[in-house]
Amino acid sequence: MSSGAMDGPPEISGSPQFAVRTRTVPGGEVWFTCGQGWEFDSEGGKAFAIRMTMTPVNWEGELLLMPIQEELRTDPED
């Protein structure tokens, strides 16, 4: 393994800190939520774990990580 490589994916726990958003059509102006993201500390600094719950049709790969306001976060155990 090269230096800086991870032994495995990070353990994800707690409420997501980010909403993963993509366009409904390539180049369109409408975005929708298609997953969640968590920030974690890596040896090289901050990193992000992303869990996609769906992949849009005709997706060109562009996505946004949008912070979720604290009061809107939910506990995944609920």
C-alpha cells in the first residue's frame, strides 16, 4: 500500500453533517438530495465519507456537499 492509503473505510456514526446534492438533469438549475456526508479526521487532514442513497439518471458526476443546519439534523437511530 502506498503511504497515505487507508486500511479501510472510516466508521460512520451519528447524524450526517452534509447533504449530498446533485442536479436533476445535467446543466439544470434544480438540485435534489441523493445522499449524506460525514467529516472525519484523516492522517492527511480533514476528509469526507459520502453515502449515496440513489444515483440520478444521466448523472455527469457533479455533486455538492451542503452543510445541514444543526436543528435539522436527525439521529440515525430514530
